[in-house]
Amino acid sequence: MSSIIKTELLGMELKSLESFVQSLGQPRFRANQIYTWIYKKAVSSFYEMTDLPKELRMSLESAAQVSIPRVLKQRVSADGTRKFLFEMNDKKRIETVVIPQSGTKDTRYSLCVSTQVGCPVGCLFCATGQSGFQRNLNAYEMVGQVLGSRRELARKFKTNEELITNIVYMGMGEPMLNYDAMISSIHTLNDHKGINIGQRHITISTAGEVNGIKKLAEEDLQVTLAISLHAANDSLRDRLIPLNRKYPLKLLFESVRYYTERTNRRVTFEYIMLDEVNIGSEDARALITSIKPLLANVNLIPYNEVSGLEYKRPSSNKIRRFYNLLADGGLNVSLREEHGGDIEAACGQLSANGER
Ligand code: SAH
Ligand code: SF4
């Protein structure tokens, strides 16, 4: 391996890329060409950037890199969901999932981005949370998951069409604990000269990091905010999601009110259903009282069981009953469809070893 530190071009804004090519003694417009190769074609090798002069390709090769991560392993579910195991430059591994969207004639995919290797929040029901925390991902490593996945899908389906149209920050990690990199990755994904995914097609999911929610309220972004609630009383939530001890429900709901008032955007509360834990009539009542006054929907997610963890998915009867209680109580409620359960690619089943 070379000991020279190369400049990472992935995640660099066009303006900075222009300065960089100028620093190599090249005209500015070359930056546009490189930008197109990276973001429109997911090409990471300078030798493949065939409209650049050979001499520039050689100097780029020695001075720069484009770290679209390598796919080490890929699993495909019966329903078309794919899970990629990616390796970063430092050999750390993360998983990214692409999920086919139902109801579209030509299949389009949502991509579930990871923001950290592992997760420091440590929720009791979550495979990622139980696997510990290793490090934050850089913005380019988040963007790299999109490009790496796009490249795989393009090869598989032999098309140049852009198959990934929605991004959800719901993979491994807590996005709000890696705030700046997460926001920077959104700007890159959003750029119409590049990957061009509209802000309205992007969702950020948080376990309730109140500071992050307030900061997001001030960003002037059109993204959707999803909050993992999972319990409507503090004693249960303290246990399930340790972050609740720092930000109890009162503070969480205050931050949501601040967010909706500032942005006028509806938030989604995610609620995983855990058998015998959080789906009783009392839970439904508490949820209705807390959520009804807010500009919000509730998305119910049947728990995906994780081997080694004690939690169980409720029967479909119990799922239906809880759904009905919330709907009858006047909440705007939906039930999440299942994807990728057969390849451990469903929410909360991701971990860095890829071997489970
Ligand atoms: N850290 C963020 C985003 C990643 S987790 C957050 O917690 O919101 C994405 C979603 O999957 C969260 O709602 C999380 O609570 C949920 N989840 C975690 N483990 C799960 C499991 N085993 N089954 C179903 N959902 C799970
Ligand atoms: Fe982290 Fe989210 Fe898993 Fe909790 S549910 S441990 S916040 S990834």
C-alpha cells in the first residue's frame, strides 16, 4: 500500500473539486467531467474516465481516490430485497439494504443507509445496538453506500437507469449522533448535477436525539423526520432505549413540537410491536394521548426477532388489535410491510459481521 495520503474526491463539492483539478494544473471544466463519472456513473477508477486526458488520469491516480466501497457479500431475499456487506478503506464492515418499492410497475428501490459502524445507543431489541459501537462513518462513506449499491443494481439489471429513488437513514447507527456528516451526505445525494435524489425522497430516523431534532428543524430541508418511539411511558422507554434517560418523553415531544412548528412538516413515529411488552390497551391509550395533539403519523412495525435477544413478534391477531385501537382512537396509523426477513435484512437485523 502506498504511504502517500490521497485526497478523497467522493463527497467533495463541485467547487472544491474545481480547485483540486486546478491545483493539478488542469482547467476547471475537468471537474465537471469527473463529477459526472463519480455521481452519474458510479465510476471510481480514473482509468475508466475515458474523456479525461491520459496525463490527468495518471496524476489523479497518484494524488486522489474515489472510495466507493467494495461489496464483499450480497444476499437476495425472495421478495427482491438485497443486502450488501460493504468494506470501508480501514476494513470496517457495514451493511446496506435496498428494498423494492411495492406498487411501481418498473421496480424502484429504497436504500437504507448506515451512518455508524455499530451504534452507541444500545437499544435492547436491536441487533446493531447489541453489537457495540466502533466508529462514525464519514459523509463519503454514506454516499458511497448509495453509489456502490447503484453500481451493483446497474450490473445486475443491465441498465443505466437510476433504480434507487428513495433514501432512508435507517441502517446501522444513530444518524443524529453523526449529525454533520449525515447532513453533508444529504446535500451530496440531493445535488441535481450528481445523484439527484429529491429531499422529499429522504427520511432520517432517530431514536430521539433531541439536540439533533432541534438542529434539523433549523436546516431548511424538505426531508422527512421519523422518530423511533416504541414506548409511550418513560419507565418502559428508559429500559428499551437507554437514550430516553437523557431525553425523557417530555423533552422529546417538546422538540417534536418545535420541529413541526418551525418546518410545518409532519413527523412519523415508528413503533415496533413487542409481544407482551408494549402493545396493551394501556399502551394504546398513552400513545393516543401523546400523539394526537401533534402533527404526526404512527407507523407500526412488527418486531423482527433477533437470535440471542428475548423479544418476540406478536401474533397477527395481536398486531391487528393494536392497530385497531390506535386507528379507533383517531391516530393516523399505518402498518409497515415486511421486507427481507428471510435474509436478516429487516430493520434492526443489521450487524457488521455479515455472517449471521
Ligand atoms: N438509530 C435510528 C435509525 C436506525 S434503526 C433509530 O433508532 O431510529 C431503524 C429502525 O429500526 C428504528 O425504528 C429501530 O427502532 C428499528 N428496529 C431496530 N431493531 C428492530 C427489530 N429487531 N425489528 C424491527 N425494528 C427494529
Ligand atoms: Fe442504535 Fe437505532 Fe439500533 Fe437503537 S434502534 S441501537 S438507536 S440503531
